[in-house]
Amino acid sequence: MDSYRTRISSKGQVVIPVDLREQLGLGKGAHAVWREERGRLILIPIKSLLDELQGCLKPKPGQPSMSDELRRERQREREREDRKS
């Protein structure tokens, strides 16, 4: 793991070294989240955060996905509506 030094400006701005920006695909206007862990600041690009969240939502083997469950529920609702008509 490489270390980089940076300076915090009077406005609280931090410059991310170009090597890291390129490695992480952070271009102008990219969004990220700061998190504090045990006295360290961690910068998480939003894309990585979304990937992490999607991994949490992934069903366990043998379990239906949330989208499958939602489709089945919508199908049941349509069938109930059709019976009422």
C-alpha cells in the first residue's frame, strides 16, 4: 500500500493525488463519502459504496432475490384484481 501526503486548505479542501484519482477512476465532479474509523478518515467513491450495498442485498444461495419476490407479489395482486372484476 502506497502512502501519499496532502495538505488540507484553509477551506477544508483536500487534493487527492493524481495516481489515486486515476487508479480509482475519480474524475472531475465525482462523488464520494468520507467515513471515520478508529481515528482514520476513509474516502469511499460512491460507485464503490453502491457496489458494497448491492453485495449486501444479494440473496443467499437457494433464496429468491428481492426482485423475484416483488415480481411474484405483483403477479398475485394482478390475479386478485382480475378475480374482483
